[in-house]
Amino acid sequence: MTRKKYSNEFKLDAIKLVLNQGYTGADAAKRLGINAKMLRRWIR
């Protein structure tokens, strides 16, 4: 299975959803169609 590459811009936008717009990590991940653990890793 090949891993999907996400642009830095996509990652930053995802992080901003959580840090600036008050989404939970799970909500933001669901909206973006990504794994919540991966999103938490990006935030860290």
C-alpha cells in the first residue's frame, strides 16, 4: 500500500482548524478525511 503525501499547506490548514478554529482533532480529521492520530502527530 502506498502512503498518501500531503502538502505542507494542507497540513498547516488542518492544524489551524484545531488550534485556531476550535475543532476537536477528531472532528477536523473526519472533515478532511484523514486519520486523527496523524493529525495529532502533525500538531505535535
